[in-house]
Amino acid sequence: MVLVLCQACTNNIELYVNSDPTPVVYCLLNPLEDTQYVRVGRSFNLPSGESDKAISPDSLSWSTEPEVYIEEWEDDDPVRLIIFKRSDITRRDSGLFPVSGLDVYRAEFKPVPGKEYHLFVYFEGLDKIVSAETIVMSAPEVLDPYNVPGRTISFDTISPYYLRWSGGDYPGLYQGLFKMNYSETINDNTVYESCYFKTPVYRKQSVSEIFEERVNGLNFLKSVADQLDDAPGIKREVINFEFIFYSTGSDLSILVGGDLNEGNPFSIIRNSSNIYGGSGVFSSMVIQKVTNLEASLTTKYFLATSQLTKDLGFIYEGQ
């Protein structure tokens, strides 16, 4: 919100308030995708003394279906109108907004980086309108890790791994997620599993600049140790790594503000909002993946021998 954004975040904005219901709207435009989504719900007035009561998803939906649309602007004028239609899709932005009561609307269009977009959600029967605006970020270029011959992912306790990327226009927050794929064999039965290691969240405001950040190998080993259990006779072998890079627009960077030190910002936006007439987030986000990354012999050696992971059954060449 991970920025990771990651797979099991809680809802970003408090939906249960002691006031009249308020529109709650989420939209993260992705300039790499042809389909865009808007999620619409409402805050819920929880009666006093019923904080433990289960909330029906229907309580988060409006009885009046709104009109949802986005305008693309040029030179201070709207030049294109995009109408969103109600959808039954269950995808939820990799866990960013997982509340089941949010209604999903979709439209087929690819936002243009650097363009200004205005979002409107109009409840005709309720005489309510929600609006927001954002400028879409351009996708960064991931420089390392990158899948080229001879380049490997190397985590150890001696030297850091360096994450490098070239920032695009209107940058905000960045976070990486390493997915380690490995085999697990016990009693001649082999299964394939994965574990995850997320980087810190990086706030960058410079455009078209190459950024370099150190990733602590000791933290990687600690993360693996926290996720895996030892079992007598088990043998684990690293297959490869995948890298997932999350980037968000500059306006979302402003929203999370001082929350950066508290963990994943995409799960703790809380009451910050750039939505007029309601609560929520309208920004842009890019998710990029680099697959089939080779693990270095050093990584395999430290997984097999470090004090943190030596009891987890990892093996390495030459053992």
C-alpha cells in the first residue's frame, strides 16, 4: 500500500463514522492498462455500543446508483468524456481497496501520462456530486533488477543489494517486492512455494532522474525466516526471483505525508483525501514486473548457512 501496495491491505479510509453517510470513492489510473476502474461506496454510521457488530456489505452501497465519468482536459478545457459502467468484477487493485461493499465501475481507455483528468460521481436522486482531479504519472524504467545474462539477485549480510530505476514525470512513491520461488521436498514429495520480501517505501519528487537505493540483505534473511517453518528432513532449493515495482503519482505522495514511517502507506492513508464532496483517493499507479531473475550462489549460500535461516533446509551448489 506492501505500497504492497501489499496483497492483504486493509481499507485505506475509515468507512464507519458517527455522521451522515458520505461518498467514498477510489480510482487509481494506470497508464499501462486499457481498462480503468472506479470504486464507489459510502461511510457507515455505526450505532453507539455496536462496534463489534458485523457490517453487511450492502450497508456500504448507495441505494441510488450514481453516474460515474471522467473528463480528459487540455489547456484548461475538457476535450474528452469517458463514461463508466457498473461492473461485477472482483479484482481489487492487488489488495489496495478490498472492502467487498464497494461498487465497481469500469471504462475502456488508456490514460495519457502528463494529461489532466477530472473525476465526477453524481448521485442524481440524492443531490450529491463528488469530484477530484489528477495528472497521470508516466511509468518509471526499472534498471536493476533486470533480466540480462550474467546479472543475478544477490542478498547477503556483507554488502547491500542496489535497486535502481529511472523516475518518470509526476513521481510520488515507489516500493519494490521481491518474490522468491523455491521447491520444497520432503519424503520424496516436491511442491513449489513462494515467499516475499518488500523494500522500504521511497518518496521521490525529481523527474527523469536515476535513483539508487540500498536493500539490506540481512532484512531479506529475516523476512524469509519469519515466513518459513522448519520441518525435519525438508530440503528447499531456490528456483528464481520475480520483482514487482509499485509506483504512484505525486498527489498520492502528498496524501500519505508523515505516514511513511508507519509502514505501507497504501494501507494507512486513513482520513487523507483529495476527493471533493466525499472521501477517497484519485491518483495514478503503475505496477511493473521483472520475472525469471537468477539467484546468485551467494544468496543460496547465505540462505543455507546464515544463523537466521540455516535450519530451514535450503541447499546450494557444491554443498
